[in-house]
Amino acid sequence: MKSLLLTVVFASLTGAALATPISSRGNLRVADAAADACFASCASHAESCKRTCPATLSTPCISACDSQAQTCRLGCQR
């Protein structure tokens, strides 16, 4: 179960690190839509992560999911 959690966290962090921001001012609406989609994706991944947490390790697992979601949301703002 630990390896599954580590894999999920690693994959999420890697995905957020590789995301490229939209920097063109002319595409402001597209950037807003992309940011909204990014935030929705982060929320979805966070909920999915929390569903995989076992009852015996729920507190550290949920904390890891929350940390992962925060990192994801920060990636959306760039």
C-alpha cells in the first residue's frame, strides 16, 4: 500500500512539474479555462487519492493527499 501511495504522489508531482503555463496575453480566456480545468483536475486527483487511503493509515495518507493537492494547485497558478 505504501508503494501505491508513493507512486501516486510521485506521478502527480511529476505531472505538475511538467505542466507548461500559457503565457500569451491574447489567450486570456483560454488561460482562464485551462486554469479552471487544472484546478478541477487537482480536486479530482485529491479525492481519488483520499479514496485509496486505508483505514489504518488514514491520517498520514490523507495528509499526503492534501499536500499533493496543494502542490498541484500551485502548479496551476504558474
